[in-house]
Amino acid sequence: MSAATPDFWVVLPAAGVGARMQADRPKQYLLWGQRTLIEHTLACFLDQPGLRGLVVSLSADDGWWPTLPCAQDARITRAVGGRERADSVLNGLMALRELGAADDDWVLVHDAARPNLTDGDLHKLLSTLASDPVGGLLAVPVRDTLKQIGPDGRVTATPDRSQFWQAYTPQMFRLGPLRKALTDALAAGALITDEASAMEWVGLAPLLVEGRADNLKITRPEDLEWLRQRDS
């Protein structure tokens, strides 16, 4: 790993059920090849020498996690997930503090159901943000024409798509500022959809780092089918 690439911690929020997958289990436990999605996702980080520790935030009644070999990995700590993603991430950050992480340590938050992160994108994010005062996230420019609609479902405007990017993960911020931003935003009842939105809520401007479009989040059955067909 490059000398310009910092050490880091990871939080994986994985307490959701993924209802849109219409599966018999939470989507992170669906198979892609011989391993579950969450095992592929974890492998993206466990192979990195700069990893200092990893917290997975899981539902309290998650019975699938203990069946996986990686559940015994000493580098992985289990935390209790919350009702929303932001709650799960905040619980994960608190667990990192108990593990000895400092407020100025870098933390990467990544979707458990985003298993196709490449080493190249991970290293690009780490090296680009290593000395950034705020932090940032992987993102991809919007490719298609966007439409704004009204309450009746009819188009009201066509925004300039050059101004819009899709937010991906990992999202990379210092532990202390991210924890405070999430805590304050949740206390105020703000709508927080990802870590960057919490940092934006407190007045900071995260940096976008362009990544690969195939770092997709498995949300619908066709997403997983695409991965499986690609490997066939």
C-alpha cells in the first residue's frame, strides 16, 4: 500500500432486511457464487494492510451472521444495529471508540450489500482524501437525463445533469467529526440518508471522488442477477 495511504477503520451497517429483494433472508446473506454478499464485501477490506479494525452493525436478532466463518475473525467486532442506517453507523462509531480508535482516525463507512468494490477504487479514495480537511466519498456522475416531477407525477423540469452525481460508498471521514455530525443531526430530527449528508448538515462540504459505476448496491433481484450473469 502506498505511503500516502492512511490506516483506517471500517463500519459496515448491516441491520436492514432488504425487503425489495423479496428473499427469504436479509439481502446481505444471499449468495454470489460460493460466498454471501457480506463476505465479499468484507473481503474488500480484510485484505488491506492498512485496516485497523472493522465493526459490523447487525440486528439484535440476526441469526445468519454467526454461521459465517468471518464471524470468528478477530479483526471484526459486532455492534447492535439501529432502526435507521444513521443509527447503525453511530452505534458502529461508538464501538470503534471502545476499540481504541481516536477522534482524528479515518473511518470508512460502506454498504454491506455493495460487494463489488475494487482495490483500485478503495486505494484511490484513501490516497485522495488522506490529507483532506473534511473527507469525502466515492461517487459516479449521473449518466441519464433527470426529470423533476410534481405531486401529480408530471414533469416540471429537466435539471442539468452535469451538476449531479450518484453517491456511493465507502464514505470516509474522521471519527470525531462524523460521530458529532450524526449525533447532532439525529437529535435535531434531520433527514440523514448517508454519512455525507450528516457532514453537510453541520456545514461541511465532502469531496467527491469518482469511482467505478459497477460498485453497485444490491437493492433489487436484477442487481444480483447482473453480478451472477457477469461471472457465468
